[in-house]
Amino acid sequence: MLCAIEQAVELEPHLLTRFSFPCGTLSFILDQFDLTFLIFLIFIMNIFVAKLDYNTDSETLRAAFEQFGAVDSVKIIFDRDTGRSKGYGFVEMADDGEGNAAIDALNDSEIDGRSIVVKVAQARENRGPRGGGGGWGR
């Protein structure tokens, strides 16, 4: 039996490949929210932007992406201890076509004097192994 979300997006089945939800978990969520609103939230394109100048603000980043379509949100990541930008952030766009156009045009472009990297954000579990260790216990 198909999940309710799968039935609701039969017109765009390719979008389901981005997400995996257990059917039981979704049934509660679907009962609590308007289905159109839920589908809108699930299928927003999340775009990763790296190599930002530490002084680039969210409005500058928003303006760059709005040239290609509607921007739902912009978040620049800050260090919690220093309050300084970490030099990367995320932009959310609802339309995949507009998001892909922005990625294609803005990747390797310049914002605030820095050449930026722009690509589709990946879930943490899909990013591959990470380094680290810091030399403890050698």
C-alpha cells in the first residue's frame, strides 16, 4: 500500500526520490496538516552556498538568488562562540527549475569579492565520511 504522500504527489513522482519517510510516521503528520502545505514544505529545494566572505549578509545573498526566482529563506551560519560567519549558508527556493538556474548561474560567481560555490544541499547522512580526530589517543 502506498503512503498517503506518495498518492498525493502522483503528478510529480520523481520528487519522492529525495526523501524517505516511513508510512506510519507520515500518517500522523498528514492528519495534522493541510496536504498542500505539507507537500510545499517537503519539496523546497535547499541550496548550499560556500566560500562566502565573512561580511556577506543574508540580504546580499537573497538578492543574488532572487534574480532567478522566489526565495523562501536565507540562512548564513554563524559560529556560536565568536558570532562570526562561518563563510557558508543555505538558500531555500520552492521551484526546482528556478533553484537549478540559480545554481548553474551563481556557482563560481563572485559575491562581495569572493568566488562562491553553490550546489544542492545534501542531507548529513548523504555527505560521506568526515575527517577529524584531532590526534587524541595516539
